[in-house]
Amino acid sequence: MIKKISNKKNISVIITTLLVGFIVHVPLISKTIITSDVLINSHYYNSYVGELAMGRFGLWIMGVFKSFLVFPEISLLFSLILIAILNIMIIDFFDIKSKFYKILLSMLIVINPITSAILLSSHYSIAIILSMLLAFYAFYNICRNKSKYRYIGSGLLLFIVYTLYQPSISIFLSLIVLYAIKQILNKKIKYRELLFNFLTFVIPSLIYVGIVTLLSLVIKTDPVVLLHTSNLLDLGKNFIRCYVNFFNYFIGNSIVKNTYLYTYVINIILFIIMILGIIKSSIKAKLSVKNLIIMIILILAIPLVFNASLLYSSEINFTLLLSMSYLLFIPFIISLDNYNYSFIFIVLCMLLLFRNYIIQDRATYYTLENTYNKTYAMLSDLYTKNTKHRPIMITGKLASNKTISNITRLNYGFVANEELIKDNYQDRSTGITKFYNYYLGIDAKYVSEKKYNKILKSNEYKKMKKYKVIEDTFVVKLK
């Protein structure tokens, strides 16, 4: 694999990924662009209780390696390097020969809203992209390595993926299905190999679940809590969620904003090209009834494997941080093309998506920067009003993006339009304290939870308008 990465033919992929990625995402390090999650976990982050509770032991190990410090500049650099390596593997795996396709695909992946959303999470972006890379390489290794131990090696990689970021396992599952479809169309399918590919996923999954279950016994916690698993009654609902989210990702607005820039039209065209490509290849291959039925089943399974993280939990809200398998959609379509009728349409769609992704990324960064500036102005003003520096308590909405609505409608959504500091005690307490400390250089104190709840129920609070001192606490009541 090292030879493949260092091959001169891949230099253009590396340069394109790093250069375009840096140009588009440079605001992440040149400006103050943070989300509510990043604010709580920025600068120094050693509270891996939540991640450990989800079985992500690898994140804690990476935290120890970097002494629990968060380096946005280093995170961006190493993330882009890992994405460049991932691009090389994707291009090689899907056997994409055209240099034009290689460069355009590299640009699309590095500026995709999925990638942007991951890079926003600077405290663990490297871990997420590394888990994606390992999940991809686990399947790549099975297909390209002829060693009899390749399944064991890939199984170990998948176990590591589980410890870093479980949703990335969907990449391996998606590759199983997409590769099988391609093999059927090329009349090279071997169902014994397909079974072994699936077992490579099942065995490390069972081992991981076993270890987490044992861990739950040690710390006396329900393993269902650790694994965020669903009961059997929810399984049917989760199947439906997979299909709903699959089509919503490409056509709706709840995961990615698709309407304002007509991205949904581009996606529909790509869907049509993919279906026509499969039909044409099927006719040309003269598939048997058996292979045709199995291929149809595999095609219908694509929404399930793309959204694998939804199958095992009903509590997960599908976001861009769970959408990494969707990066395989365009490479798969390109692999069906073979420079026939669809070449011009695919290139045109890719160019239009390139334009849309840049607009969405930058609009998202502008929106988040605006949210930060408004939060900064608000908290700075409140500090000057709190003349005796009493403990502070703030309820209501801190900032609004209505003043830049022309920009916010063009972002890709995700956390762009959310509050930087959410309106609940835990997020307010940690978020406001850290914001004052890190960005204003002020050692502010937030009200205790006990007093917060007491004030919230008091008549004084209910009757107050905006500012008031209640029980020696500077209380701010926003709309």
C-alpha cells in the first residue's frame, strides 16, 4: 500500500486533495469557527466519559498520545493527509483510470459537507477519518491481498474501527454490497468469498460486543447503555428509518440542504445514470435469473448498509457525522460508466456539485463565525453589566443568525444554525465558563445547579424582564 500511495501517478491526487482542502477549509484555523460540541471539548479535553460509555476506547488512547490537548491546525493538516490517502484507495479500488475523474473526485470528497462536518469537530476529526480509512482498507486488503491471513488482518482493523468510531463500520458493509454488485455485473462473483467478507465483519463485531458486555459487568452498567442498542421491537422502525434517511439525504433538507442550490436535481440525475448503467451492464452480461435476483436484493440493501448505524439504535439522530458511506456513491457510479453515454452527464454533475459544496461549506463557516461574534458580543456586554462579578445565570437564546439569512439559507445545515451554547444547565455551565475563560480571558463563575433550579422556579425570575440579581446571582433572561 505504501508503494501505491507514493506512486507518481497519485501525486496529482495528493496535491489536489491537500491544496483544495486547505483553500476551502482554511477558515477553520484562520477564523474562530466553533460549534457547541467543539466549545465544550476545545483546548484541553480529557473528559472521555461519554466516548468510553459508547465503547470508544481508541479515542481515549489518542487523547493520551496528544496529552489531551486539542490542536485545530494539526488536526486539519493530518486529517487532509488521511483524506488524500483515502482518495487514493477509493480511486484504485473502483478502478478509476481517467486523470480528470481522479482530480475531480478528489476535490469532491475533500470539500463534501460530510468531510466539512467532520473537520469541524477538531477534537476528534483525526480519529473519525482514521476510522474511515481503516474500515476502507480492511476491505481493500481482502480484495487486493492474496494472503490466507488477510481476513484475520482485516478483522483486527475492524475491531480498531469499533474502538475509534463505530459508525465508520458502515463503510466496510457498503463496500461488501457495492463490490458484490460489480462482481455480478462482471460475471466474477464468488459467493463463498462474499460469505467470508461478511464473516470478517461479524466475528470482530461479536468480539467487540463481548468485551463491552464484560466491561459493563465490571463497572456495573447495562450493556445496552454502553452499546446504544435497540430492542427487537425497534428493528422494523429502524429499517424504515434507513430508507427514509437514504432518500432524504439526496433529496430532502433535514440532513443536507438540497433545495436552495438544486442539489437534489443533480442527485436525481446521478441516480438515473446509476440505474441505467446497472441495467445496461446487466443486459450486456446476460445475467442468470439467480444472479439477477441476488443483485436486486443487494441494490435494495444499499440504504441499509449506508445507514448501518441506525439499525442498532433508535436513539441516534442521523447527521453528517454518520454519513461517511455516502462518499462512495459517486465513485461507484463512475465505475459503472466505462466512458460511454453517461460520461458527459457525470462530469457535468460533478462540476455542479463542486460548485455547490464550496458554497455550502463557506456559507456554513460564515454562519458559525457570525454566531461566535454575536455570542462574544453578548457575553462581553453581560460581563460589563455584572459589575460585582457575581455568579452568572443565563436562560434563553444567546444569538440569532436572522441578520445573515441570505447566507444561512445556503449552508448545509448540520450544526450551523444552532446555538453556540445550548439552553440547558450542563451546556450553559460548561460552555459559558469555557467561553469566558478561553475567548475573553475572564475567570467567570456560573451558578450552581441547585441554585439554578431554585431560581428558575422562583416568582422573582418569572416576573423579571431581562437583568436582575436574585440570591446574589446575576440572572439574565433572554427571549
